[in-house]
Amino acid sequence: MTALCKKIILLGPPGAGKGTHACMLSKRLDIPHISTGDILREAVNKGNRLGLVARGFMNRGELVPDNIMAEIITNRLRKKDVREKGFMLDGFPRTQAQAEALERTLRGGADIVLYFKTSADVCISRLSGRRICKVCGANYHIKNIPPKKEGVCDECKGPLYQRQDDKEDTIRKRLRVYNKQTSSLINYFRRQGILKEVNGDIDLKPLHRIIVKLLM
Ligand code: AP5
């Protein structure tokens, strides 16, 4: 399936479902999924320079500094797959400075910004129940998407773990940080005429169908 929109930004609070929908859309539309959270977590696991800087910010639920994030995204967007197929940005931009850095890199804007409007209660319940496979990265939820065997990945039998920043106190902090530093981007992109709002509270499949139509 080929989408009309190929430069896509997913915006919304932690737990809105950005990562889950980006994975589904990326497979269906063959557009690279770029998650800044995943890039940072990989660096933390490797223990490299970026990871050592990012770890403290992430564990506290704070944003990693803009200059570091802008450099990561600029380098990633230069890669061949992005030049050929476009991108689906999940978790970037998160501040006005990041949005401006992105526009400089693209020499223009994105085609569409999908804003996942999601209530805080839903975000907290999704994130506190989220479990991830240590081996293949598959995503579960202890109630909504439980694995067949508790603590074990259905796909590869790897162990499931809870993200360090998915503890309730840190989730609440991430939501405060989102409201303070990121939510103003909703109006920023609305003024550009590229924002499309979707209801992040609804189930995965109906929302996926709505989004696919918006991208066609
Ligand atoms: P990041 O990894 O980007 O975390 P986040 O934005 O907080 O997003 P999440 O992954 O927690 O939520 P999501 O919306 O993707 O939801 P998901 O699909 O997983 O960032 C982590 C940290 O890295 C930040 O705090 C910051 O420190 C740093 N960072 C990253 N980017 C940065 C940047 N640009 N600038 C500065 N710092 C940056 O879904 C959640 C759960 O709900 C899953 O279990 C899923 O299965 C379930 N679920 C989703 N949708 C539904 C549904 N419709 N129905 C039922 N269950 C659902």
C-alpha cells in the first residue's frame, strides 16, 4: 500500500500509542519508523557516550537536551532509506527548538502531524501495565495485550521487563513534562495547517483504520 503522506510526525503524550501505531503503519506502508526513545534506549544499553548522557534524563522522566536530539535526528534523516521512502517520527519533535531544527533539516515541513489526543488516566494505565521483550522488543500490556505465559514473550520466548521510566511516579512526571514542554506544539502545527487530531483513547484496530485513511 502506498501513502500520499510520506513525511509523518506522531505527536501525543507518553502512552498515547505513538510507538504501537508507528510500528503497524511502518510495516503496512513501508515507511521507516524513527523512534527517538528507541535510539536513546539502545545507546543506554550499549553504554556509549550518548547513552551515559541520556540515562539520567530518561530515568527522571525529563527531556534530553535539544542540541543532542537535533543532532541525532539530522544524522538519521540523511540516511538512504529516509531519502527514498520518507519517515515516521515517533517522539520528535518535543519542543519548539526541536521543531525548528527539524524544519531546517527538511528545508520545509512535514506532510502531516498526527496528534493522538489521549486522556491522562488512559496513558497512566497503559504505561504502568506495559511490558517489553528484552530480546525482540515486542510490546505487551498485562491486561490489554497479555502474553500467553506471564513474563514470557509469545514471539521469541524472551523475558519481559518493565521500562525504568514506566513506574507510576515517573509516568506522572513525564506527563507533566509533556504538558509543559511539548503540548504547545499542537497549536504550532495546527497553525501550519498540517495537524490532524485522532482519539488516542480508542482501541488499536479502529484507530489504525482511521489513521490509514488520513494518510492516503
Ligand atoms: P519515548 O520512548 O519516546 O517515550 P514516550 O513519548 O514517553 O512514549 P511511550 O513509548 O511511553 O508511549 P507511546 O505513545 O509510544 O505509547 P505506546 O505505543 O508504547 O521517550 C522516552 C524518554 O526518552 C523521554 O522521557 C525522554 O527522556 C527521552 N526522549 C525521547 N525523545 C526525546 C526528544 N525528542 N527530546 C528529548 N528527550 C527525548 O503504548 C503504550 C502501551 O499502551 C503499550 O503497552 C501498548 O501496547 C498499549 N496501547 C497503545 N495503544 C493502545 C490502545 N489503543 N488500546 C490498548 N492498548 C494500547
